[in-house]
Amino acid sequence: MSQGSKENAERMRRWRVPVQWSLEDRDRPAGTVEWWEHEQAWQAYAERYGHSQSARTIVDRGGFSYGELVDQLGHEPTTWLAR
């Protein structure tokens, strides 16, 4: 892998994606997580519900909610930041 490809891969890994506000998490504002953590949550989601939505499609639709991330990851997201 070239140096440019490695840099692009690392930039993608650190790309911040949206986390939606939800009624269940009303005390927590909308936020973001790094792509790698979103992708981990998506992998668990895909194992449960199938691959009808890609990780990117979920981002395009506004991302997971905080509660969905916790449910899919099995723990609170480590890269979450409020918007």
C-alpha cells in the first residue's frame, strides 16, 4: 500500500459521522462518532438484521442514534462528541 493510500485509509477511519438525537436519549444531544466505531456498530447491526442497508447508507440517513450505538456495540461509544 502506498503512503498516500495509507493516509487516505487513516483519514477515512477518523472521519466523523452523525449520531442522531432520539426521544429515548433526549438528555443527550446529537453528536458524531469516528467512522471506525460506526462501522463496528454497523457490523453488529448487519449480523442481526442483514445487509439491506450499508454502513454508508445509514450515515446518509443521519446515522444511528446514541442508544442504537450502545445496543449494537454492547457499550457506550468511545469516540462520541456532542455537535
